[in-house]
Amino acid sequence: MRPSQVFRADLLADKVVVVTGGGSGIGRAIVEECAALGARVAIGARKIERLEATAAALAAEGVECYHAALDIRDDDAVAAWVDAVHAHFGRIDVLVNNAGGQFPSPAIDIRPKGWRAVIDTNLNGTWYVSQAAARHMVKQGGGRIINIVANMWRGFPGMAHTGAARAGVVNLTKTLALEWAKHHVLVNAVAPGIIESTGLETYPTEVREQIIPEMNKHVPLKRLGRVEDVAWAVAYLAGPGGDYVTGETFCVDGGQAHWGTPFPI
């Protein structure tokens, strides 16, 4: 774990930051950035092996990391997991809803099971974890929720299921920000563009070999994003810089939301 390249080392000192999907890719980068800023962290995901590897790496750096398997689609399991995190640390200051999943497909070929799986993970799962964490935040007098969404502002061909789910999360972000402002619970989102991370490994070989290498041409900044780009945006919202920001979605996409296309139609 290297020091932050952007923020001072004590920016999140003694804060408890919870990251779903924190064992790999963007989630792990967020965890490492927050830990480098002094936070204690909790991570959950379905694959315990990745969680254990991340927790071990953090422990070697002297960072306290709670980790346990978590399926965000199971509302009862989510409630129990969040309660366990709160019992371990005594508080939850920041929740980062990073866990999610999808697969590329023409809309006409998406089967009902696949549609439900993506909606259940990306929309319902985000809601379950947010509500469970917010109940603790309200009692303690405040907190931050940061939802990782997607660049779907002008449609998301090839990703109708996740585009619909992430659009729902963006609206949920605005609604919860308004409802929970009186409790000092700030709710925002970060919308990454195409990020070079382990998440790209889940796509079919033809997508990785033919489409993704060409995507930098569709980005005004002419490069794909780095996991650190997303982690820095999250750290800003989690720290004092985000004290007067709520209900917003930050695009971290090199300008792609304004030009280009996420995948060729």
C-alpha cells in the first residue's frame, strides 16, 4: 500500500469506511486509498479468497480490516453483515457501494434470469446495504454513502440491464440525499467511465481483445481510466472536501459522458 498521491495522510484518520466488492479492482483501490488516509476499513464480497488476500495485504501494513463474505442480493444477510461491522468497530462513517456485476448483451437477447440478476445486484443490493448502514448513521449523527454507478447518461447499448439499474441508483442517490440530509447523512455517487481494472477480465475474450483496446478512441482524453482516478474521487467525497456536497454524481470518465459511446452499437 503506497501513500496517497493526492491527499494528506490523516484525511480519514479513525474513520470507519465500508466498501462492498472491496477485494479487487476499483473496490480494492478505494480500500487502499482510504486506508492510506488513516481509515479503518471493512470489506465484503461473495468471493472470500479475494477478501482474505486484500485483508492480509492491509494487515501487513498495520491497517485494521474487517472482512467477511457478503451477498448484497440477500437483504437479511446484508442486515446481519452491516450489524457485524458496526459491532466490530462501534460505528460506520462511510459506506461505498461498489459491489455490482453485469455482462454485455444485445437487449433483445437478455433472458429474464439475467435481467433479474443484474437488477438485483446493482439496484436492490445497493439499496439493501444503504438502508442498513444508514440506520446506524442516523443514530450516530451522520455519515457518508457513496454509490459507484456507470456512464449511462446517453443510453448504454449492449448493457440495457445495468444501464437501467445504475440510472435507478442515481435517482436513489438524489432521493436519499434529500430525505437523509436532516440526519447529516450525505449521499453521492461516482460514475466511472471505462477503467483498466480486473473487472474487465469478466468480459468475453472477443470484447477484451477487439472492443476494449479501441475504446480510448471514444474518450476525449484518449485514455482509459485508472482505478486510482475513481479512488481519489471517493476519498474527496468521504473527506472534508465533501462536507457540502450531497445528491450529486461525479463522472470520472475522461469526458466520455459528453462524447463518444460506451460500446459500439
